[in-house]
Amino acid sequence: MLNKLYSIFLENPVISIDTRGISSGCLFFALKGPNFNANEFAISALEKGASYVVVDDARYVLDERYILVDDALTTLQNLANHHRKQLVCTVIAITGTNGKTTSKEIIYRVLNKKFKTTATSGNLNNHIGVPLSLLAIDLDTECAIIEMGANHVGEIANLCKIAEPDIGVITNIGKAHLEGFGSLEGVLKAKTELYKFLGEKGCPIFTKDNQQNLLELVPNTSIKYTYGQLNTSNYRVNFVDAQPYVQVSMGKHRIKSQLIGDYNFDNIALSLALGLHFGVEIEKIKNAIESYVPTNNRSQLIKTEHNTILLDAYNANPMSVEKAIHNMINIEHAHKVLILGDMFELGEEEQKEHISMINHCLVAGFKEVYLVGNVFDSVNNTIYPSYKKIQELIITLKDSPIKETFILIKGSRGMKLEELVEYL
């Protein structure tokens, strides 16, 4: 069945799992979710132009265009792994608590200077997204960067079985998705499943030079490369400044990025290391990094009529928020304001971690901090104003406009803090 399905895929190489995005001649997989059964939409997919539909419920099979399997998701994953085995490209897996997507985007631009390169689109990095990313790789691709996310132990291990990476990167380990992992130790165990997989194959691993908790877990069978500012690093990169854009140097070369926040140093250093590892000329690496402009609410610098805004509202966890606060300490500006939104998926640590972020602001000496969300509002007993909903803060901003200020906006995606920009 898998070989037959793969032959069909080669003739219809576009995969769809959503009838709202059907393209003519695609292959539709009817996946189930907690609140839907896409088998019900198979006929609609065909009517909209799909060539075949993969279903796992015999009641919906009407003709030869329906491919009946035991489980549509498992079949999608198996098909992706089968396709992976046909590829001759080097597959680079990247995971970590923070920096995955930004690093992926820069690395893609660096490697694309020399090789035909592809990378995970958006954040398709889970048990569905990784198979879709793999199936989007052309057979003549030379390098593929696959982002891997996880919210429970065992997920990275399963993604490795599907993608079979040749090289692995863990950007960092921090407190995120604690609801699923249970603890920081659970996060560490889950993310380092990538190291275990690569170690058994004797494949290269890239790790930041000062992350001892990760370095100690790299298997002896792996080839280990480090990057960062330490003299012992395989790829030594120096931090220059971040006022507000990050600048780094490597030897006689200075690179001026368009990334905001000193925490982006790690992403740039990793991109340099991988570029040099793959033999990309340093001048081409420099050009790739300097021309990258972040989008999608990730460390975006926005200049409005009245203020300069650092919009970093795509995601938030204790590690990334703490780094953002620290970066704001170092930003040289006469008037600085922080707007922090709730951090999601922290489980039993939720209140404790939000209190910790408030304390970081107090210790740093920030006088103007706006806290948004049910959790921040419930734990806040400081001089900082807090609001349960973003609409309440908008009313305040209308009544008391902020002007001539450098503003950090940081919070979890579900808070939709980017809606504040038009009022600043």
C-alpha cells in the first residue's frame, strides 16, 4: 500500500489537510481532531480539485479516488518517512525552547547561498507539521532544515524517527510547555531526545558553548561542535552590541544584523557556525544574515508616529521573557515602557513564574510596566497597573497616550498583543 501511495504522491506532490486550502491535483489526508473528523470533508476536497483523498473510515469511500487506510495520520507520517529515505539531501533538525524559528530562517538564507535549500514553512514543527515539511522537499534538494517542536516527552523521539536527521541543533532549554512536560527536567529530557537519536548514528551535533546542561548530555558517539564567545568554541563569535540591532564579529568580519535584542546573538552565532561548517564563504554568510528581516511579530522593530516598539508577541515563556527584560535594561533610551502579557501552558508553575517576571521588572528598576492577562492580574500586588483583558489597556492608552518612548511588547500568541500597536 505504501509504495502505491508513494507513486500517487509523486504524480500529485502537493499535500493538503484542510479543504479551505485545496489546490488542483493535490492529495488530501482526512485527519481526525478532538472536535472534527475530516473524513466527512473528503467529498468536498475532491469537488474542490483534489486528485485523491486518504481516508480511514470505509463509510466515506465512494470510488477509486478514495484511498482507505487504517489511520490517516500514521499513513501521512509513514509516507513522509518513505519520502525521506529517497532524499539525498542533508537533513538538519533544530529544536529548543527559544530561537528555533528565527535560527531556522537565518540558517536557510545562509545555506541557500551555496546549496538548493528548503526549510520548515512557518511553524509546522509537530507530529503533523514535520511530515508535511518533509513531503514538501524536492528530490534534488541539497539541504533541508526541519524545525521540531514538542510539548510532551517522547515527541522529539518520534519526529526523529520520521525525519531521520543527519545533523542536530538544540538552541537552548528553558521553562516552556510545563503543562505537558511537568518540569524543567521533563523539558530537558524531551529536547535531548534529538541528541540520543543522532548519537546512535554518530552524527554531528551543534550546541552553544556555555550550555553545560546540554553539553553534558551529548553522547560520546556524536561529533560535537560548539559555537559562541568562549575561546574553546569550535566557531568563535563575539558579541559587539545591540543598540538596538545586534552586531557581532568573527575574526576581521563585523556583521550588522536587523535583529533586535541581545538574545538574538545565539541565533546569529549558530547561523555562522553552520554556514562555515557547510563551506559557505564568510562574505556570503554576512550578506545572508544582514539581509534577514524578521516578520510575524518576532522581534520586530516598529516605528510609529509617536514611539519605537519592539514587538515580540509571537510566543512567550519564562526564559524568553526574562531575556527580553534583560535586553530592555541595556537599550539606551531616555524613556522605556514594558507591556507584558500572560505566558501560557505553565501548569502548576503558572502563578509562580508570572510573579517571578514581575519581580524581574522591579529589581531592574523599571517604573512603567503594564501587565495584561488573567494570571498577571491575579498575582499582581505592585505599583504596576494590570488588566485582565487587552481591551482594558487600550482604553488606558487612549486616555493617557504614550509618546517618545521605546516600548517592549511581549506575551504569548493567544494574548494577541500586536493589537496594541495602533494605539501606540
